[in-house]
Amino acid sequence: MTTTDGRVYCGDDGHWAGPSPGCVYVALLGGPLDGQLFDVSGWSRQQRVVGALLITDRGFFGPGGRALYKPSTADPEGPFLWDSDTP
């Protein structure tokens, strides 16, 4: 997905950035980062299937916690769905 709308995940809940031209993004759906975009430019198909463990202060474990997002098995190229939070 390439887009020019939305907010891009930056790893800091107090900092927001817009999408950059030429980058490839997936939408984050559900959980504490719902609605944000995540830059997967340069990621291999294997990396995308695994998903991403993203730092967020808004998850179940508060500051320093992480949220796991990964694609559905039906659409490994599609949006990353929230799976769980971890400390």
C-alpha cells in the first residue's frame, strides 16, 4: 500500500509524521496503534509474514511496552492486525 494520507508510526506516541512519497506502508488495525501506517519499504516477503513488535506507550503494559502486529494468513501483503501486547 502506498498512500499520502494518514499518520505514520514513529515509535514515539507523542511524535507524528505523514507518509513519505515512494515508501510502502501497511495499515495497523486494532490494538493501541490502530489507524496508523507502518513503513515496510525494503522488507522481504518473509519479514512481512512475521510482522512487527512495535514500541508503544498506549498498550496494556504502558511506557516501554510493545504491541505485536502481523498480517492475516489470508492476506500476507495486507494490513497488519493487532495480535497482543507484551512488556
